[in-house]
Amino acid sequence: MNYTDIPESILPSDTLPLDTTPCDCESSCSNDSFCGHTIDLSDPDPVYLCNTLCLCPPSCPFRLPAPSIKLDVNSSPGKGLGLFAGQDIPAETYIGDYTGEIIREHRRCDSSHSSNDIMEIDRALKSKGDATVNYVLTIREQSERGTLTTHIDATSSGSKLRFMNHSCLPNVSVIPMRDEWVVPRATCWTIRDVKTREELGICYGEGSQLGKVVCRCGEKVCRGFLPLECQFDGD
């Protein structure tokens, strides 16, 4: 585990602050306050959290608290290391951000793309002989203006969440959210109730073409192989 644990991602020096109107809610925000901030895990639209410019109190539910869930890194049979729940975790619980060094790219989309933003999360994999896996998580956001891709490289610096293995039936979902910066945060949430000592897993690339690396998630719905490495075109 030769890496540096960091609570927040390392942003490029030219990263712009998020250009949104801060809320002026005198009490905690709610879905009925219509202040433009919300957390709805079932909504595919972009999520904008409250930030340091908002007037709502620190207890506002639209501010993500510092992660307090106990997570353990242990050996995972056939997969090297894995991330395990150190306590029972209810469904739809925020367990932390997947952090690392941010690398961004942008490309124009063609007319076949929908005008609605569609979030696609996939884990960039790299196969080298013995199926070496890197620690790059990719967030691809598509709209009528183009495709904005954010790579989060946790190879040398990141959070414990870098140790999540792939599962064809994941119990954790990665949801991009924004608060202070235009760069999205890769927030991680439990999809269902998770028991103590249960391994936490995400889907590295649902719907992606499969590669030659054998999947060892052990689920009944296992697709047999891990997704291929993500490929991106230039502008």
C-alpha cells in the first residue's frame, strides 16, 4: 500500500471555481426550498451541493459531511487487496470520495448525443501480462456541448476507496457531484444495506466491452471478464 492518503483530489492549477448562485437559505436547505441545491441519488441530472459561499448552516443536508464510516483494507481472495465495511452501513449512505490527481479532457460531441446530461462512470483498466490494474477512475459527462471527461488517478495519492474491486453486482455507486469547483467530486454511496466485513465493490464499466482479464467477483450474474481499458479520442 505504497500511496499517500488524501481527503480531497489534487486539482490542476487552472481549475475554475463553480459559477453558481449561492443559496440564501436561513435554515437548512430542502427539496422544497428551490435554491438550486439538492441530493437525489435517483436523478440523472448533475448534482450541485451547497458550498462555502452559501448561507445555510453546516448541518445542511446538502453539504456532505466528513466521511465517518469505518472502512478496512484487507486481503480479498483472488483479487489482492480489497475494501471492506468495518461496520453495518445502511443503503444510500455516503462513504467518501474517490480521490486522486485530476486529469481532464474535453471533446466535441456529434449530433447523435442527447441534450440531457448523461453521467457515465467507468474504471480505466490496464492489462499487462498478469492483469495489472491501475487506479484511474473516469467520469464521462455528455451533453449537447460535448463530452467532458475527468480522470481521477489514485496511483500514488488517493483515498481508501481506491481499493474497491470490481463487482458485476456492486453495492457501491459512484455519483459525480459539484460544490466549490467545476471539476466533479467522485462521491461514493452504498446502493443497498452492507453488513460488517462485507467487501465493497463498484462496477468498473457497465455496458463496456469486455477484455481478457477474468472477473473474480463471484456473483451469480458475473459477466466472466473485466471491462477493457477506457479509450478516448482527441478533439
